[in-house]
Amino acid sequence: MQTLIICIDRDNDLGEKAKLETPIIGREANVQAAVALGIADPEDSDTNTLFGGIRIFDEMRAKGADVEIVSFAGDKNVGVISDQKIAEQLENFLKLYEVQRAIFVSDGAEDETLVPIVQSRMKIDSVKRIVVMQSENLESTYYILKHAFSDPKISQTFFVPLGLAFLIYSIFLFAGYPEGAIIGISAAVGLYMLYRGFGLDDFVALEGERLWDALLEQKMVFISYTAAILTSLVVTAYGAMEVWKLYSAEGVWYHGTLTLISVFTNATVWWYALALLLADLGKIFDLRMEGKPIYKSISISLFIIATGLLFWGASTYILAEFSLPGGNSNNVTPTLQYFVYSIIFAILIALVGVKYSVSNQTSENEKEKKESRSEKFA
């Protein structure tokens, strides 16, 4: 054939909604696919892509051109996976049919990211974008917002903060303390914005999958991580209660925000360190059982202890400065010495961790070199 009309469905609506397998070759097959997709979801723009490709096919066939139409679909996980599936379908198609040139048909810029993939395998004469026209701006805006809120990423970003705010307000209202709702809402929304802003949602999802895999594989790291998470939650609640005692007695205006943070840190730092050490201990156990090196995990444990020393020394000094519980003394001089000692010991522990890690890394590299040399001579 001389010209191939390629219709692209990158997110595999044909498979997910119409239950069809691609590639779909020929005019009649594509008409049936467009009708099936239109019935399954009348609002899906890929239906218009198929009908647009069919119209181009009819126009070129009427002029006597040697033309064929084919539809390719990717995967609902739009990205590398969907693009690889479409590229694989295209390569299999080109093994069966000789194509000189192509016309690329899509419903928007997202599908058109596949143009380079198609162009690397054949010449593209034209790229046709099928756009559904609306008669009124209000109707168009409504559908744009509707589809935007149907996107999980957008809906989570918009609705979760609002849901948290209403939930916290109702809890404080039920408790008879509406004044505290402002603090609770501000804290919850602020934490959520930091959580999304630093991209922690992807990190948490990845760690959740790893934790689930550890459970299925019956690894000790599942127990240690679970214990670490529960310890962190309990310690956070305990630290918050300690801060609340001081805040409710005299208020933040009396001592200042730094003091309240120091109270929380001094009450929880070693418990947080214990939680991290528990998580690392489970990882060390699993690595040992698998016969893998554990020096990196041991170095991490030493750094956790060193960091705990620094935070404990600093918070102890600040509390002693304001003569608060946890400072150990109304005299600032001993606590200042504790702070200096904590810095010194933290540096020494960190140096031990670095030395231990570097020495073991060097030994492992030398071992790998010896093994590679023996394999060459074998």
C-alpha cells in the first residue's frame, strides 16, 4: 500500500471501554470499533479520532489513492508502557505490509508525542488533529472542568485539602472547641501541601509496594518497618501532648515557637532514632540472611545515632536556657557542655561510620576485581 492512515489511542480506551484488541485494520473494522467505543462512552474523544481517520480514508479512496487505515492502542498507564505497546504493534504491522508513507490522526497533543516513534519507521506526510467543536464557551468550560476533575491527580490535589479542612472542622466543632479548628486545618493542609510539593506521594507509594512485597516474601523488614511506623505515630502523639501542656498553660507568646519545637524534639528524638534503628535492623537481618554486605546499613545506623545526639544536645540546651523541664538544670553551663559534647561525639560516631563504610567498600571492590581476573584466566 502507498499510504497508511494511523489512528492513535494512547490510553487504550478501545481496550478498556470497548473491549477491543488492536491493531484494528480496515475501514469496516474501524467503523465497528468507533461505534462500539461511542456506545461505551459517548464523551470519549477517541471516537472522533476513528471517524476522522475514516473520513480521510474515504476522501483519499475517492481520489483513487492506494490507502489503508489502522488503529493502534497503548495502555491505560500512559507513558513508556503505552508507547512501547504501540511501537511493538506498529513494527509487527510493518512486517506484514509494505508502507511508503503515513497520515497520523490523533485527538490532541498527548497522542502526538508518538509522532517521532512513527516517523522513525516511515515517512509521515501529514498530522491531523481531530478537535470537537462546541457552540458555547460555557458548555466547553463545563466539559473541560468535568474531565479535569475526573483525572485522579487533579482531583486528589483539589479535593483532599478541602476534605481534610471540612473533616477537621467538624471534629473540633463536635468536641466543642471550634477555635482549635483553625490551627488543625492550617496544620493539616500545610502538611499535605508539603507532602505533595516535595513529591512524597511517589515515595510513599513506592515504599508501600516494597513493604507489601516484603510481607509476601516473609521478610523481617516488614515487621521492623511496621514497628518503626507505629513507634513514630505513638511518639508523635506523645510529643504533641507535651507541647500542648506547655502551650495551653501559658501560650506560644510566653515562650516562643522555638521553645515549643525544642520541647517536642527533646521528648521524641531518641524514640524517633529508635524507630529508624528498628527499620534498619530488619534490613540488616534480611541482607545477612541473603548473604549480601551489610556495611552500608550499619553506617546508616551510626549516622542515626549521631544525628540523635545533635538534636538532643541542642534541645536540652534551649530548654535549660528557658528553665523548662527537659533541660536537666536551671544552670545553663552544664547543658552547654552537654551540647558541645554531643557535637563532638556525633562527629566521632559519624567518622567511624564513614571509615567502616569506606574500608568495606574498598574490600568489596578488590574482591570483585580478583573474581573478574580469575574469570578472564579461566
